[in-house]
Amino acid sequence: MTPQPSSSPGVRFVTRLAAVLAAVFFITYSVDLSWYHLRLAIPDLGPARSSVHRLRVLAIPDKGNKIEYQIDAIHPEEDVPCTRTLFPHSAEKPCWYVSRHARDPISM
């Protein structure tokens, strides 16, 4: 009598796939973090931090569920600090994410 496997081939495949995806994520994050800290320590390798210039637009709620958009009168422009990485590091978002959301209005 042959011993039967404890789980079906589909369950084993999904388990292995999840393990491989988790390993790829952690390896990618580790390499990204190491490269970030290496560029902080050795500036000749390239900038680790940068900033994205944006125009501050305020989204002000109005009557009748309408929204009025105005440029901020006090601080019309700002530079948002960011990191040149794939993932957020040092409490800063990556520059690719910040530049993608630079035109988003600020809710009031």
C-alpha cells in the first residue's frame, strides 16, 4: 500500500507559489534597502534622496456636494522630499510615487 500525499497537487502548487513570491519580495526589498544605504554612505554612486516640485491645489468642499479648487495662497508651491528607490525608506515615499501624485489636490 502506497502512502497518499497529505494535500492535493493544486494546494501544493499554490503554497509553493506563495512561498516563491514572498521570497522574491523580500529579496527585492533587501537589495533596494541595501542599495539605498550604500548610496547614502557613498554619494559618488548617485543620489539616494531627491525632491519633487509641486503646485499646491486645495480641494474645498462647497454647497451641494460640489468641490472648489484653489491654489494655496499661503504656500503656493512646495518641494516634496522623496527617495530614489522602489519602496519607501526613511519615512519618505519613493520619487516615482510622489511624482505620480504631485498633481493631486489637498483635501480640506
